Amino acid sequence: METEMTIKEIESQFDSEWVLIADPNTDENLTVLGGKVLHHSKDRDEVYRKAVSLRPKRSAVIYTGKMPEDTAVVL
């Protein structure tokens, strides 16, 4: 795909999906503001496998949906 998009465009086009972004544009807090969409899927593992196969130099994986309240996020 490799289309440059803003985070708002990504969130509206790929609702409740995992998105692999190459060369992410970030702010000073490293919040993703946009970038080149390489892959997207409802299946997180599929997106991670694609990231391993493509091996982008700089990338981010984001989830565009709402996390359930009982979800723990490990960084």
C-alpha cells in the first residue's frame, strides 16, 4: 500500500484495525501523527508477521480501535 496518511486519515479508513506505519511522523512525545501505511489488518499477529517480512528501518504499529478497559499494555 505505502500511502502517506495523517493519523486522522488512518483512523477513519482503518477503524478497529492494527496498522503498520513506515517512517512515522511523531511529535516530541513520540505520538504517531502519520506516515506511510504498509499493511493493516484486524489480526495483530498478521501485521507483526508483515513487519518481520518487510523489515522497515523505522516503523510503528498502532491500533485504531478502543482498547477494552481490562486491557494491559506492555511497552
